[in-house]
Amino acid sequence: MCYGTGWCSYCDGSGLAKSTFDKCKDILWWVWFVSWFGIIPSFFIFGVWTTWYISPQRRGTSGFSLTVMIVTGLLWVLFFAIDNKARDKVDGRKNKQVVGEITSVIGTVLAIFTLLGIFFFVYIAPRIQ
């Protein structure tokens, strides 16, 4: 039950049960969100591997790899700080829904950028002469 909050996982405050499509969509969004916590450490593991083990053999890789790691790390810290601050400021079901959707889209773009960074560390950086 909503218990007067207007927000519950059964009806999202509408009083009607969610459709099967909405339930599946919620599950897929949750899986995608949780996967970010696997993408982020993988990015740094491959970044450190590239910087420490590949860079001494290849000139020019070290500086760029370090820059990519620092910028991406700062972007993730900034994302989570802004997300936390935005969720604390909004009140009501619609505002939380909008903030949740906006941060999900921004987080998705950042996760894709991070996946591209992993691709860079695994395939491109070792081949730079």
C-alpha cells in the first residue's frame, strides 16, 4: 500500500496495477543501473592495466590514458553528487519520476562513454606506437 505517500511499487501512486510491459521495463532499467557498478570498476581496471603495463612500451599512451581515467572518474563522481542533491530537493511523485528519468538518461550516456573508454584501453591503446 502507498500509506498516503502516493508512491508505491505496485501502482506508482495511480491506484492501478502496473502493466506487464511497465514491470519488465522497470526490471530492465534496474539491471542496467546495477550494471553501471560493474562497468565503472572494469573501466578503471583496464585503465590502470593500460597505464602501468602497456604505456612503458608505447609512448604517447600514458598521458592520454591517465587523462581519460581522471576525466571519466570525475564525471561519475559529479553525476552521483548531482543525482543525490537533485533527489533531496524534489518533492512529490512526478518530480521524483522526472529526476529519475533524467538522471537515468544522463547516467546511460555516461555509461556508454565509459564502455567506449574500456574499448579504447583494450583495443586501441595497446596498438598506439
